[in-house]
Amino acid sequence: ARTILILTLMVGLFALPVFGQASRTTLYGTVSDESGRTISGATVTVVETATGATRTVLTDESGRFRFPLLPVGKFEISVESSGFSKQKG
């Protein structure tokens, strides 16, 4: 197996303010290996820690992923791809 898959989260956990209160946010980033090569087709999963709600997407051809309209809160994120070990953050 290749060296550990690194989740290079250029994370934009950006909340859109709604009259001073944010109710939804977008999480996005890029998945790459230790050498910086992006990983397309990786499975990225977020789990809202308070509720256990789960969403999963695949990275695009440039290794990018996006989770729009997430409720504001705490999340656990994991990444899986063939030939790499699963990573959690």
C-alpha cells in the first residue's frame, strides 16, 4: 500500500451569516497524497458528531470535494481510496 493518504483540507468551513446567525455552512477541500498528487475518486465522508448524520461524496478529477448546506456544528471527516489507508480527522 502507498504511504498514508493525506487530507489536505483547504477547508473552507465557511458559514454564511444570516442576520448574525449562521445556520448552514459549506465544507470543501482537496485530497492528496504525501507527495502532493491529488486523488480522484476518493470517498470522503462527514459525520455530524451531535446527531450521527452522515454524508458521503467522491472527489472529482482534481481531487476536490464539496459538502454544501451542512448544518453548523462539529463533524468528523474521513477519506478512503484504493491503495491508501483510511484517514480520519
